[in-house]
Amino acid sequence: MQHHDSLNAYISQSVRENWEQLALTDFNGVSYQYKDVARKIAKLHLLFEQAGVNPGDRIALCGRNSSQWAVAFLSVITYGAVVVPILNEFKPDNIHHLVTHSESKLFFVDTAVWENLDSDCMGGILGAIAIGDYSLLMSRSRELTQARANLNRIFGEKYPERFGAGDFTVALTRPDDLTLINYTSGSTGFSKGVMLPERSLWSNVEFTIDRLDFLEAGDGIVCMLPLAHMYGLTIDLLHPFVKGCHIHFLTRTPSPRVIMEAFAAVRPKMIVSVPLIIEKIIKTKVFPLLEKPMMKLLMHVPFVDSRLLSKIKDRLTDTFGGNVVELIIGGAALNKDVEEFLRRIEFPFTVGYGMTECGPLISYAPWREARPGSCGRVVDRMEARVDSPDGETVPGVIWVKGANVMLGYYKNEEATKQAFGPDGWMTTGDIGCIDSDNFIYLRGRDKNMILGPSGQNIYPEEIEQKLNNMLFVSESVVIDDGGRLLALIHPDLDLLTQHHTGADELKQIMADNIAQLNKELPAYSQISRFDLMDEEFEKTPKRSIKRYLYQR
């Protein structure tokens, strides 16, 4: 594959080289070839131009994953405008604020989202465009209205013969040009507009071209992560698109049943997921099988053990479509029991690490090089260091520097100053260590760390991982409760129903779990008491718990 120094050049190359190949499909729905995508992009470029939208202007985008969402996104960045992806799960007042705060001129939006919005709260936009068919939902501009009504005629006049691969054009960009503003929806509760330059998107995609070389033109991909989040956007859309792959979007909520159907139909080589989805598959489809008495016995017989593990690996491979070369997990820490099990059966998985502010990659290693407990090696064109006396053995806040790093937070100089140190280093807010081979080992979030009674550092995520592996525990949050540790526990309701477990019995089981857990913990980090939660913890789109909602 020819290398380029801009993302738009990669997009242009892929469109031209894969003109007749399938590019985007809504699972169980419509499909588009690369030439169809190019034609749609060219039409939207004309619409922007006729409506008076200039390169550098902001265009917001809010809707479920779909082929039309992807086309709108690609249209904005190849025009040279700044795209503002907004998660469709955001509340209406939040969407109003982000569209206004970003100073967006146009707003691509799902009709289902638009029905709950008030256009008067977004006075700066020229108009709103339905993602499904690019019809006008609202217009304040005569030029926009006329351009949309006459778009096919305008397109025909510009390309009177036919629209061919040679007619597809993209904007020229410079490395530090602002390309994307991504509003975070993290576990701290404060939404900040991360300004990502062209170099960040290019560097991330360049890394995937160089290091994820098992993915080739024509390969199928199942995109199940939200495209308005940088993890899904970069690894599940931009990366396969520039390689000429066929991307399948799950346009509905990605339930386990829908995901399994898509894997079986597409048979992807690469699967990109967050831990919660993988853990649910392992815990429901594999772990119960291993708990059967005969299986426990056979697992201790050496020859049978290896054959059994091989069969379990084959079964899990079939669950993922039967063709997986690598499963990439990111967005949060992977449960240690699940990680150990996947390593034991030699399943091709790896854990990466990143953040929105790096668009998103910070570290990754291919599965054969991955190390237990690590989230990979620092990626190309990036540096990382630990703020501690000995970064290999003493945990400290991880700082990063390099091409992937953001320009800053939009209209928030104070937050930008707090994020950056001298010489361009940026704090990740994560605590961990980095070994001599540049592999990163995370301990937890700096903001989540609890100071123990004698000044000890307590990382609640480490306690939660142990607790989440215990009987009837689905998920948990450990918080500081007046100098003592309180565990908030959401039980596994499906398992409780299966075992006909009552409320009193459940309380006793959880008390036993806490007693057992405390035996494994130092005295300063033991749990004093627990509360049972009736509902799942509220989460961000990448399935991290919004911890700030549960602090006392």
C-alpha cells in the first residue's frame, strides 16, 4: 500500500483503487460500493459549497451508526471542514449546548433525535439535515434550501458525462489543521471539546496500516462501537475504509444476539470491542461449562486438558464467526480471570490503551507479543513517561507526547493548561508503570485513587476486578465513605433467577464474598460494608461506569 502524509490522501487512494468494491453496509439493510460513497461525498461537497460553508467551518453529526453517518463524516473531513461527532445518547439540552458551543454551521442528525430537539436552542446553524436521506429538516438559509432542492441538477451540470474515479477530489490539509472536535463523555462528568488536528487522525491511521497488516482490501468488518467515540471511529471506520474493506454497521443496539448474527454472516478477521461485551460472552458461554464437575476433573488431566482447551478455543472462535485473526480490546481494563483464561487457550486477543485526546491510540501490541497485565507497547510517533521515582516499579501518573496528541480543549484554556506540562507533554490522568520495553501497565485513574488511613494509595479498580469475579456479582464500584471503603454491588440478576435465590440469601452470599475478598486485601484497603444496587450502573458509550454519580 502506498504511503501518504495525510488522511484525505489515504481516503482518496482507497476510493479510486476500490471503486467497484463494496464499502459500507447497514447489517441486514442497504449496501454501497466505494463509487457510491464517492458520489454521495461529491454531492455533499457541492451542498456545502452552495450553502456558503467554508473549509474550517464546523459541521455537527449526531445519530446511530450507519452507512449514511459514515458518508456524512467522510464528506466533512474531505471537504476540509471540522467535524463535530455527538453521541446520540446525549440528552437534548446537552446536544443543544454542544452544537452551539462548537459554533457548527450545519447539523446532520437522525430524525428520531431531531424530534426531541428545539431548533431555537441552536440559533447558529444554517440548517439541519436528516442523516437517513440527507433531506432538510430545517433551514434558515435560502442558499441551503435552494442547493438541496437542486442538488441533482447541480451535480449533473458539474459532471455532464459521468462521475468517475478521476473526478473524486479531497481537500489539501496541513498537519496542525483542526479536523475534529470530540466532546468527551467520561466517567468524571465534565464534557470537554477535544480538538484533534489532522496529524492525530493521520498518525493513528498510519499506525493501523503499518501494524494491523493482517487486514486487507475486501475483508469484512463488523462495526459495533459508537462512531462518535474515537475508538470506534478510528479503528472500526477510518482504518478499514482506507484499506478498502467492507464495513458492516449494526444500526440497532448491539445486543449479544445481533452481534453473534453479524459475526456469523461477516466472518471478520478483526474484532474491535470493549471488555464488557467480551466478558459477557465468556462468562455466559464458556465459564458455566467449566464449572461442571466432570469438566473440572478433566481440566486436571494433562493430555485431556490440552485437548479440552483446544475444543473450547474452537467453540469460542466459532462464536466470533470462525475467522478471527485478532480480537482487539480497549476502552477499559479487562477482567483478570477472563484475560488469564483467554491466554490459557491461546486465543488471539490483545488489549490496547488510548484516550480521546490522542485520537485515540497510546499503546498496542499484536497478540503474539502481548504481555499479561499490560495494554501494549507505546505506539509509533508517541512517547510516554511515568511521573514517579522509578517508572518501572513505582506507579505514577502517565504523561504522553507526540503526533497523536490533541491541540487542546475547545474554548477552555484553563483545562488545556491543566492537561499540558512543559515541552508538549500531556497528562493522561491514568496511573501505571512502563517497563524497559515500553509496555504500559495501568493501575487506575488518578482521580479515582483513594488515600488510605496512613497515606497509602488505594486503587478501587483493582479491588473491583477481584469483587466482580465473585459469586452473583455483575459489577461494582468501590468508594470512600467517610474514611472507610464502601462497595456498591449490582448483582447478576439472570443468575439469581436461575438459582431461585432470595433477597436474604443474596445478602448472606455477598457478605461471604466481602469476607473472602478482605482476606486477599491489605488491611488498609479492605471493604467495611456493602450496598446492593437494584439497577445497572450508568455508563458512558464506551461502557465505563460514570463513577462521579455514585460518590458520597
